[in-house]
Amino acid sequence: MRPTMRRSTEPRRRWAAALGITALVVTGGGLLGGPAQAAATASVAVDFPTHCIPPPIAGIPPIDGTTTAQITVDNTTPQVGDTVAVTYTVVVPAASNPVDLALPADIMTPTGEVTLGGAQSGDVTVAGPKKNPPVPGKGAFPSFSMTGTFTVTAPGAITLSPGDYNIHTSYIMELDTPCTVTGPPAPVSETVVATGGGQVNERAVQLSAASGEAGDEVTVTGTKFTPGAGITVAGRDGGAQTGDTTTATADGSGAFTARLAVSDPDTTGIVAYEGAAWDAEKGAGPLAYTVTGGGEIPDGSQELTTTVRAGTLSMTQAGDSVQLSGVDFGRGGASTGDLRTVTVEDFRGGPAGWSLTGKVTDFKGPGGARISADALDWTPSCATKPGSPSTCAAGSAGSVGSAGATLASTPDGAATGGEFTVDAGLSLDVPAFTGAGSYAGVLTLTLT
């Protein structure tokens, strides 16, 4: 009896995404569109089409869905020159964790933009804290909020619409899921009506990024400062200044560019101002900024970096045929042998486990005679190489059949991988008066 083994070439992947991902598709809410109105209106949740790109490691295509979000402000009737605090909330994320692996709390950091229209145009940068409840395997992602500020520069109705947003996850690896508004702008969620005020401070700053690891540099650009003035660029924690500071000088047009190294984990925003101390009338910001991780390099030290490249999940076999023991016509019984050893190498890194399954065809003999695939039993065994993060588990003893059975597997986990050897004892139950001759079936192994 000779069951021939072959490795399946069918591409399969049991685990389709990593932590932090997060393509959010949401539902619900009403719409507020059309031209800006002459009076402030109540904030409403709005729906808008969204194009989200999961991290490449997820192995899944972009997701085109619907986001529901709501914009609120701390002052719906500001005066020109006032600073308005804005909160951008993704209300009810409908997307679910695509893997069985649960995600822990406080790994998601959202950033985004709010689009201004009507009497004032531009984008408001917003960011949220690194805070979320645990997300169970295949569970729904939680809602999240992001905050920022803008200065009112013109009287009239100013509309606020949800803009693009990004979910940064810090679990096992740093991953981003950017989501953009399809056919911007999104519907209006909030409207404020500004009235005339005093002298307008038109100073403005922009950041090259809304988040980064501790020690990363962010480029800060400013406009409409006093030409030739000395500028201080600094981190803020609410009403207090943090230890992150640098200086620049405004050029003849009042513009400047500075690079600020953000190392203080308490920094939640960045400002720029003229003079010896923060003055809202001679400064701009704060723009939201989130420290996502990393650490400061002490004086006299050198940071050394390297890269560990993720590999693949693969298997090899110690041969492609097995000769089972013969049986006698009229007596039948167990035709036995051993599976050729299979070596599995899981060098991918990340949280995904693997599963090795097998299925067998009927055993074909002379003159069209057959022995059913269900007559082949195996007794699997699996050994794990010392030092491997995962531990291999053998499948259950029993019939293989054409439907297939599990030979060995490792579970999903916080860190997986390793080298494993898989074996099995084979036994084909041959009926007593099976026609004499040679019989062969094909045992196919599939690693996912």
C-alpha cells in the first residue's frame, strides 16, 4: 500500500490581521448639509463614506464603508479672536477585531482633522489619548474621541465637518490604519456663529505629524508672526509648559520653521509664541500631539538600532511516499506504517498560530477496486524545538478520511513562532476479502 504525499499549493491564511489595526466602519446619525446657517445649530452625528487601508501585515484589502462621527465645541457663539476647543468623536465603530486574539487596553492612539467651512476655511488637527478598553477576539472596536483648537479669524457662520483620521496601535508592533473621507468634505456636524471682536491674532502653526515616539522630532512651521521676532516653540500639558522647547526667528514675512524634539511623555500639544512666556495674543496653538512610545537618550549615550525581518510559515517533508505493511487476502486487517516526518518553520513573528491538516483519497487498486479513505487512521505526534515561543499540539488520533483532520497546530498568542517536527503512525483497515493487488491513495497536507 503506498499513500503518496504532496504539499498543497493553495494559498491560505488563517489569521488575516494585526493589533492596532483598526479599519473603522460605523453607522447611524443624521445629516446636516447645505450652506452655513445664520445661527448656531445643535451638533449632530453624520454619516460619510470612508476609505480605510489596513496595515500591510493584515493581508486584507482596503475597506470602503461608512463612518458615523460627531463634532462638538466648547463655544458655539465665539467672538473673532477667541480660541474654540473642538472634539471629534467616532461614535459607534461597527468594524470588529478580525482575529480571535484579544487586544489589550490602552494601545490605540487616534489622530485626525476637522474641516472648517463657511466664514472660515482650513483644517483643525485633533488627537486622542492612548486609551481604549480591551477588545475581545472578533469583538467590535470601541468609539474614540480626539480634541484640538482653532482661533476664530472672521465673523459669520463657521461649519465643522469630520475629516480624515488615523488609528495608531502599539501592540507587538507599531501599526497605522489611515481612513480618508471619500468625496470630501463630509457633511456638516456642527456650526458656530462668530461675532466681531477685537484685534485678530492671525498667527498660525502647523505640525508635520500629530504623534511620534518619545525623542522623535516634529517639524513646526508658523505664519503671520512679527517679522524678525524670536519665536519659542514648546510642548504643552494643558495649561503648563513641558520640558520640550526650541527657538526660531521669524523671517521678513513673519514665517518660521523649527524642529522640536518631543521627549516628555506629558506633552499633549505644541505652541509657538513671541516673548519670554506663552501669550495667547502673541502665539498660536496648541496643536494636539501624542507621544506614542520610545524613550529619551541620556547625554553621553548612543542609540543602537537594528531590524529583525519577519520570515515565512513553511514546511518540508522527509520524503513523499510511505510503504504500508501488506495484509493477506481473506484475512485483511491493519496495514501500518509511519508518516514521513514533516518539519514546520514559523518565522513570521506576530500573534498568529498555525494549523497543519491532512486529507486522503480513496485507495485505488486493480480492476477499479477501492478501499475507502475513511479506513485510514493516524495517531499524530508533535515535538517543539527548545526556545520556540509557541508549543506544538498534536491532533487527535482517528480517521483521516476525505474530509480531513488536524495533524498538529499551535495557538494564537502575544508572541508566536518556532521550529516543530510532526509525525504520525498510519493504519489502513483493509477488509478481509479485498481483491489482491497494489493499492495507492494520496495524502495531502495543508499548512495554514
